[in-house]
Amino acid sequence: MLKLGLLLPALLTLGCHKTDAAQNVPLTTAELVAVRADENGFTPSAIAVQAGHKLRLRFTRTTDQTCADKVVFPEAGIEKDLPLNQPVDVELPTDQKRTLSFQCGMGMFKSAVVVR
């Protein structure tokens, strides 16, 4: 049996260690990134870009079996319908470091663009 004195510091360290999965995404150098919207949400689920780098996302909804029939970027004030099998481009502001979340119209599928 482990002693609480040894286990407690380890648990506290784990509890205080926060990781943001989106922060671990490699930076893209592409100016155009394809994003698929399907029954599982958005793929890729996170995209990282260097601040000041031009970025356009090309969304394509590939199924009717999803609520992701639109994409919404709340912080950027962008909302676009995603017609079935038709690419829809969204140009994003990358002038400042921040995380721009995006989601389906119902807010059930969420993803992000991290501007570093």
C-alpha cells in the first residue's frame, strides 16, 4: 500500500498540470486547409497557424447525417452554410495571437484555429 505522503504530491502535480491539445498541433504552412464536416464533426479538429500567415479553410460537408450543415466562428462573427458536397471557403483573420473556435450551428461539434 502506498503512503499518502508519497501519493498526494504526485496527484497534486497531475491535477495542476494543464494541457491544451490544440496548443500541441503542428503549425500549418499552407494557405488553404481542407476541413471535412461529417457525422463525427470537423476534421481536422484543430489547426495551428503563425500569426500574420494567410489562412483560408475550405469546408466540405460530406453527409446529411450531421448537424454540421453550417460553420460558425463566434469570436470572428463569421457564419456560413455548408451545402452537401460543395466546398465553402472561409478566410480567417490571423493578425493577432488567439484561439478562434468554430462549431456547427447547434454548437455540438467544436473545433479551433490556434493563431500563435
